[in-house]
Amino acid sequence: MKLLVTGGAGYVGSVCATRLLESGHEVVVLDDLSTGHADAVPDGCRFVQADLADAAADLLAEGFDGVLHFAAKSLVAESMQDPAKYWSGNVLTSLRLLEAVRHAGTPRLVFSSTAAVYGQPEQVPIPESAPTRPTNTYGASKLAIDHAITSYATAYGLSAVSLRYFNVAGAYGGFGERHATETHLIPLVLQVALGQREAIHVYGEDYPTADGTCIRDYIHVGDLADAHLLALEHAKPGSHQIYNLGSGTGFSVRQVIEACRSVTGHPIPQEVKGRRPGDPASLVASSELAQADLGWKPRHTDLEGIVRDAWEFARARATA
């Protein structure tokens, strides 16, 4: 298939573009490099550096078999401080893309959604049937796009799948996390091991969990990419399918720190801070629906293995 990958110069987009190439697809990456990196676009892809809202219509008019939409603003704190950036950059831009898809007759769309749409969960593991009550503008913007995709699929026959990620981690094929503003736990801990920060902050140690710290579900970016390939294959005309993607296993902040200590051999000092407002005690995915419908199953579920991949990438970047 000929596929357009929006945001393909970013972390998840670059890995998914790599897996698409490995599977024999023709891949075009569209990215404005506002947060991505030109050298993260895999060899073998055609790269178009442009604003998605401006370029999507002309590009899709060439004829594509599908779009994988990763391009988005994704910082939770920023989304609360500057919501206009998220309603415009995420929602309005995605509506422009949906219109371009409709007018070009592009048959398939796979959307990069998020577990942030659920907010504070009523049950853990979290199923797709859980109430969607986002507690931040980032999650709300992604949920709004999901609603728009549903209406486009119903009205125009689009074959659409939304994949709601939990905590993506690890590296694949030489591509990994390198955000200008890093907010994810594993790369932050590894920055301590690299000497780029003095200690890792632990926000709260009085949660109702075994060691008092928050529990999160970590999914390897390679497993995540495989789910996108399966979603392309299983997308159905006139249907918008939604799947949670996670390992199904939760690890606490302290367990992540210990795994990083084991992999890096660094003591990794930690400093306990107060709780951050709105942090749920536990967020773990139920991925049973994705396993049943798509035949997807995470292969990299060992926390130290995920950390080891991330560490190899981070160390290579630090010495490059």
C-alpha cells in the first residue's frame, strides 16, 4: 500500500514508518519538524516538510491507500496553560486532514489517540467501554478528534481505527525518544544515569499502591508499531474501531527506577516531592479487544528489556 504518515519524524511515527517499510509498503512522511527531527525519518521514505493543514489536500490528491495520523501537540501541562494551541493544532488540523481524506477518497485512517481520554478511571485495567472524562485539554482534544472520525466513518464510509496508547517506551531500529521537553519517566530517569540531571523526582509516595508510588502501563514502541500495521489490515468501511494498547501490566515509579538502576549500573538518586494534581494512582490498559479483533499481542513485556532498548538509544545519542 501507499501510505501517508503524518508526524513521521517524531518518536512513534518514525518507528511506525520503519515497520511499514519493513513490511513492504510505500511510505511518505509529512512533518513540519516543529517537534520532530529530520534524521528520524527512516531511509526509504519520501519526506515532505510542510504544515499538515496546508499540505494534506494536495498530497493526498496524488492517491494513497491510507493515512496514519501521528502529528499532534502532546504536552499535558502545556495544554492547560495554552489550550488554544491544542484546539487549533490538534482538532482543527485533524479536521483539515479528514476533509482532505474525504475529498481524495483515501479509504483508510489509523489515528494515534491516547489513554488520556479516560481521565480518572473507575476500574483498572481500563476497557474501551470506560467513561471518557479527560482531565486536561490534551486528552479532550484527542477525544474530540475521535468523535469527528466516528462521524466521518459513518457518513462517508471511511475505514478508521483509533489506537489509545498508554505509556510508550523503548526504542526500535535506531529510533527512540528525544523530546525537546521531556515528560516521560523512563527517559527522565535515564538522563540521571547519563549525568544530564542530578536526580529523578518522585511525585508522591502515599498512593494506595504496594510501594506508595503511581503505577503505569508501559508498552514497547515496537509492539505499538505492529498494532498499527494490524489496524490497517482490519479497518472496515463505514466503521470506526477503537482499541486500547498497553502491556496489561502495571509498574510503579519505584519499580521503573530500580529497573533503570539494574540496566545502567548507576545509583540514580531520587527526590520525593508532593503529589501532582490529577495524577491517578494506577493506569493500566485492558488490551483484550485489540488481541481478539486484531490478533495483536505485546511481545516486549519485560520492564528491564524495555528500559535496555531505551538506554542503548539514549547512550548512543549522548556519545554521537
